[in-house]
Amino acid sequence: MPKPDTEKTWELLEGDTYNSARKAANKQNAKIRKANPDVRANELEIHEIEPIKFGGDPINPANKVGIQGKVHKKYVSPWWDKIRNAVKKALK
């Protein structure tokens, strides 16, 4: 599975900036699902390798990967949530 760039300086997007980027990502992800019937057939979700919340590109296909929904919800999202929470805590 592709991994985030460990040399990148990350940023935490919030508010309107995050909402705009997330909207663009959702639109792009819908296009990907429509163009690739295997995504739905294999119960895949489109995952951003570098999450939008951390400044990942919302539309670049190189930042997208299909991942099984159960795996995404059980392992990937909680991992990123822990990082986000740690960053927010450190910024207080």
C-alpha cells in the first residue's frame, strides 16, 4: 500500500479551508467510483494516502487508493485520528 511522504511538512486544515478541500475530494472520489465499477463491486472506499485534513491533495489521482471499507474504518481512519488528536493537543 502507498504511504504518506515522511519528508513532507504537514499542516492541519480546519474550517472553510478543510471543508472546501473535502468537497473537492468527495467530488473527485465520486468520479473515480463512477469510472471504475470494480471499486463498488469489491466494496472499496477511495482513501487519500495523505489525508485532506493534513493538507493532502484532494484531487490528485496519485493521492488516491482503493481500500476495503472494513479495513479503512477499523485500521486506517483510527490511526490518522490518533495523529490528528495528538497534533491538536500539542498545539494547545
